Amino acid sequence: MRFYIIAMLFVIFDVETMFLFPWAIKFKSLGLVGLISMFVFLGILLVGYIWLYKKGALDWA
């Protein structure tokens, strides 16, 4: 059961990182608004990782 949880977390965060790829390609043309929006997106990801870490979902043992 533990492997299933880790696999689901990997899929969720892997899909979220797919959203970073188009941003990295168009980084120079997006300007300040694109930079701020990506920092907000990365902040949301960071909050998710911190929440999962505190919940203990990232511990394998």
C-alpha cells in the first residue's frame, strides 16, 4: 500500500512539472508577469511538498 501512495505522489508532481516546460521555453517573452505567475505556481508546489513532508507521506519506512 505504501508504494501506491508514493507512486500517486510521483504522478501528481510529475504532471505539475510538465507545466514548467512551456514556461521555460517562453521565459524571455513572458516578462515580469510570467515570472511572478511561475513563482506563485512554484510556491504552491513547495507548500504541497511541505504539507506532505509534515504529514509523513514522503517517509518510506
